Amino acid sequence: MKTNYLKLAMLVFLSLITAVSFAQEKKESKKITKNDKEIKTVCFKSNMTCNSCANTIKESIAYEKGVKDLKVNLDNNTITIKYKADKTSEEQLSEAIIDLGFEAKKQEIKESESEYNMEDTSKSKKPKKEDSE
């Protein structure tokens, strides 16, 4: 009889271990899926003409549902938006820009824009001094 209880206890113990490890694996796979919910980047060419235009876009589009990050570059008239694909779409973002009174022509994303390495292009670099002999 003791052996039956011992066998039963071992069976329950192994079942619990299996259930816990299965639950942890499932939880980890959900984390991966959640984190991989697509964060996309889209770039639009616009007809901004001044800082006021750029600020209007920044202040409005940043609060659109799903927008994670927003870069407005007045020098090349681009609006680069990082967004959650499950919350919004390129079309909805484009419509939001158009509703503000600006053009929103989808543009190929340059590597520098996708990495958000947009430097201030208005600053000029100092020329290097050459050795005069």
C-alpha cells in the first residue's frame, strides 16, 4: 500500500513538473510573439514649408493610435513614422497627414532614416586644415 501511495505521489509530482515547464514555454513563446508584433516604419514625402508645418505634423501624428516614434525632417520634407501594425496602417497614417492639409506620398525608406540616424543637415562641417609646406 505504501508503494501505491509512493507511485501516486511520484506521478502527481511529475505531472506538476511537466505542467509548469509547459506553461513557462508557452509564456515565453507569447512574449516573443508579443514583442514581434510588427513594428513597421514608413516614410512619407510631404509639402512642408516651415517649422510651423513640421510642428503641426509632429504634434498631431505623434498621438495617432499605434505610433511609436516620429521623425519630421524639414530639410528633405520627409515624415518617418515607426508604428505598431496591429494598431494602425500606412493608409491611416497617410490619411491623418492629409487631414492636416499636407501631402503624404509614400517614399522608399533610406537606410539612414530606418535607423533613425537623421542628422541635422543644416550644420556644415569645418574643412580640414591642410599642411602647407
